[in-house]
Amino acid sequence: MTVTLLVDSLVRSVQVGSLYALMAIGLTLTMNVVRLPNFAHAEYITIGAYTALIVSLGVSSNPLLILGAAFLVTALVALGSHHAVFRPLEKHRTSTYTMLLASFAVGLILRYIVFLLADYFELFDRRIQIPLEVWYRSSVVILTNIFFWVVPTSIGLVIAFSLLLNRTPLGREMRALANNFDLARIIGIRVGRVVNLTWLLVGGLAGVAGALWGLYTSVNPLIGWFAILSVFAAAILGGLSSFPGTILGAYLVGLSENTLMQILNVTIGLDFSFKPAIPFIIIILVLLFRPQGFTEFLRSNRGLRR
Amino acid sequence: MNIDLFATLIALLTFFGIAALMAISLNLEYGVAGIPNFGQALFVSIGAYTTGVTYTRLLPLLAGQEAINPCGATLAPALQLRSEIMRTMPAVGLGNFVLTLLIAAVIGGVVGYAVSYIILRLKQEWYLALVLLVGGETVRIFVRGYQPIVCANNGISGIAGPFAWVGNTQTASILFALLVLAFAGAAYWYSEKLARSPYGRLLKAVRENEQVARSLGKNVARIRAQVMLIGSAIAAISGVLFALNIGFVSTNDYVVTLTLDVWVMVVLGGLGNNRGALLGALLITLMDRATAITAIQLNRLGTDIEFNYFRYILFGVILLLMLRYRPRGLLPETRFTTPAHQYLARSQETGDARSP
């Protein structure tokens, strides 16, 4: 019995951790390239999930099509929010707090537009229409096709994204921008184009993550908001500036939310209603005792900044 | 109809007073001292949870009776006991009110001081914003999961204002509105005095350039923590009044959107200007009521759209438009002259620096 619970929680940890990694690398990239702790990232996740839901209800239940649509729609929303809000504000040389506040406002507007539409079309707590199949069954664990969609897709995208950042000219330009914005401009990098592509990528990845998250649970207008603080926890654990660190942080957050929670529940009887507090406690502890994150031993940790 | 209108006005004034307290507290912290407090909901909720605890535990003790567990099976007798005490024993009710305010202000202030003193020494300043935001949610999750504070999910109802003994509900609500406005007035007067004092100029110096202030030998972290102490205490007091006004303490009220509402007030009114904070609080309170009433009316017409969501969209749009086109707010921060400045200006006119 206990073994089943443990294995089951480990499976969930891997699943959730992969999704957090996918969400958190986008957030880390926004924080470094455009220097914005973007709380509207939560709403990109929600929009991705809703796009997936709508496509699965109305068009097709082909997972590739669903994920592609989620990527496209969310990428455009992210680019739109950059052009409508963040870029005009940046031009006025506003402070980080103003940008933070603006990202909250964008998030608020997007979230309640989703609420309005979801309410009107009765799309609260719906499941994405993909037939559930059992692909692996043993005495302790059952793995469905959802697991095999979520985990390899997330890991694959994270790897593809890291390769893009480290091996392509675009990635090099992004890193240059993260390192020194003015210098990047001086040496002739087309800053506007790189920033636009960054927003498209960040939005698209958040959208795919949202769609996969929606496969894993059900879709409602708050799923992004509930995930975002775990994602911030992952990014902060990784020191806010590195990909390997962020990915490690994401799995650590996933592990503590599922396996650690399960262990605490079995051993000291901690109720599952305290589960949402885990990422918050991680954030607070890391910021209090190790604000530079826990992963500076990773060789490429200083990759994005300095 | 007339009476109805009058009651609406009283309710509006009460809401305005409470909003004004929150806005003044944030204006002091962010507008004057430049500390990004994204944990307004945390400090307001500290006040509200304190109210939940004192009105169920302390109140019976002050009345010389045994406290009854307000949750679960003994919910009804506990509710009856506290409304009985509040109705019949004015001294106990008022005493409990004053004690609640004191306890809430102390807890809020200490939490604000401690958190900011630790975090503000870090390099990345928006960490404080994040920690306070996250702290508010963490406290909320714990209170929601831990029965003894405010009965977890159920909340605590039947918390009457300090004037329940008056008997007449309308008189009681008028008295409470006056009390809230008096608190708001006092907070306005105090923060206006503070902002114009030498200490206030020090705060503005820290806001404008931290390095300069530090190079002049000022302990920036401590100064900011002190402001957080004052601001959080005011926010906690507003939380007590908030809980007493709606007569109910529930963890669902103290979420991030509350924090954002206060930010909208301050940004709309004008950062660093206490009159702006009052104006922002007034406008947002009016808008909040207006959208709520419109939503009810429109939904009564039988449309399928839930108009309550428009409130949040509207507030988000206001915030963005203000940040973009009037970042200094409707009433921008004004210059003010100290007595020394006035003396200098006068003496330059007369040409003699020594003549008064």
C-alpha cells in the first residue's frame, strides 16, 4: 500500500516537475532578456490550456494539433501583451516595480476575460477531450497515454530550447541581450527582433505547458494562477539566471509538492489542504537564506547573466 | 427610498474610510518611502484574523464567561454567546474592540518590520514584493487549513461592530461609519505630518537614491523597516475595521486581488500624495459599488454574461492607462517648503541672510 502511494507520488512528481520546468524556463528567459518578473505568465498558461480545450472540443483530438494550436495562440497573446503594454512602458524607463505592477494588470485583464468567456460558453472545469488509454500497468503503478505525452514532450521541448539558446545565433543574441542590453544594441544586434522572438517563444512554451497541464488535470480559468507561484519557486531555486538550475528547481518543487507531501501525510498526518503552501515556503526559505539559489555549483549556471 | 439611500451612503462612507486607511498605508510605504509592498492583503488579513480570534476567545473572557469553541458542534451557542455579550455589555464590547485594534496593530507592525528588515538587505529589491505577496498566500493557506483560528474554510460569522449595544441598527452603523472616518482622518493627519517632517524627507531621499542616503550614514534597511512597521500597523487596523464592517472573517476575502485594489487606488490617486491616496480610495470605492450594482441590475435583465468580471478588467485597464499616461497619478506629488526654505527665500528677497 505504502509502496503504491510512494511510486504513484513519484510519477506525479516527474509529471508536474517536467511541466514546471517548461513553464519556468520561459519565466527565467523573460526575467533575463526583457528584465521583467512577469506575473502575466500565469495567464499564458491558462490561455494555452483553454486553446487546447477548445480545439479538442471543436476541431480534433489529435494531440499534436492541440499542442500546436496552444503554442501559436499563446505566442501571439504574449507578443501582443509585449507590444501593447510592456514595450511602451519600457520606453518611459519605468522602474521594475511599475513593470511588475503592469504585468499584474495584464494578468488580471487576461484572467477575467478568460473567466467571462468560460462563463459564457460554460467551460469551467472541463477536461481536454483526449481518450484515456492505459499504456503500462504493473502491480504498483499504472501509466496512461497522458503521462507519455506530458513527460517526453516537456523534456524534449526543454532540451530543444536549451539547444536553441546555446547553439544557434538567435540563442547567442538572446544571451547577449540578457548579459548587457546596451552593449548588445551597440554591436548591432537587432534588439527588437530578438525581443519579439523571445516573447513568441516564451508565450508558446507557456501555452504548450498549459495545454499539457490541462491534459493532466482539468481546465479552469485559475490553473495558471495556481501554478505560477510554484513556477516562481522553481525559478528562484535555480537562482533566476540559469537553465539547468531552473530545471533542477522545477523537479525539486514537483518532488516536494507530491512525494514529500505524500510522505508527510503518511508519517505525521499533514492534511493535503496544506499542499499549496509548499512552493510558498520554498520561495520564502530560499530568499531568506540563499537568495542566489541552490545551483551555483552547476557549471553553466552563470550562463544567462554576467 | 430615502432611508435606503441614506443607508447606502453610510455603507459607502464606511467602505471609503477602510479603503482610505489601506491606501494611506501603501502610499506611505511605496509612495513616500519607495517600498514595494505587494502584501497588503497579508497585513489586512492579520487584522481580520486577529478580530476573528479576539471576538471568539477574548470577548467571553472579558465578560467573565467561559469561551466556547466557535467551530463545529458548538458553533450556535458560541455565536449566541458573543452576540449576547456585544448587545448587552457596552464596556466589554468597546474594551474588546480597543484591545483587538492594539493586538492587530502590534502583530501587523512586528511582522512588517521583521520581514522587510530581513529581505530589504538583499540585492534584488523586487524580492520583497514577491515575499510579501507569497507570505500573504501562505498565511491564508495555513489559516484555511488550521481549524482553531477562524474555523478553517467556514470562517467566523456574527462579529458585530463595537456599537451593537446601541440597539438601533442604523444608529450603530452611523456611529461605526463615523469611527472609521475618524480613523482614516487620523491616519491621513499622521502620515501627512510624517511625510513633511525631517524624517519624511529622509524617506524620500531613500526612495530617490538609496546609495546617496547610505553614503550620508543612514541605515537604509532600518529606515525602511520602520516605515513598514507603521504602514503594516495601519493596514492591520484597516483589516480589523474591514472584518467588523462585514461582520464576517473568511480567508476568501484576503487574496491577491485585494492587494491589487489598493495599488490601483494609490497609482490612480497619485504616488507620494496623501490627498491622492484619499482620492484614489474614494474613486475606487465608488467604482467598486457602481460596478457591483450595475452587475446586479444587468444580471436581473436575464443576460447570460456575468458582469462581475468586468470589475477586474476595468481595474486592470485603469491601472495600465495610469501607468502609461499618468504615472504620477491624478494628484501628483507636490513640492513643499520647510520653514528653513521659507526663511531663506524671505532673506534673499530682503538681501540680508541674517534678518528673520
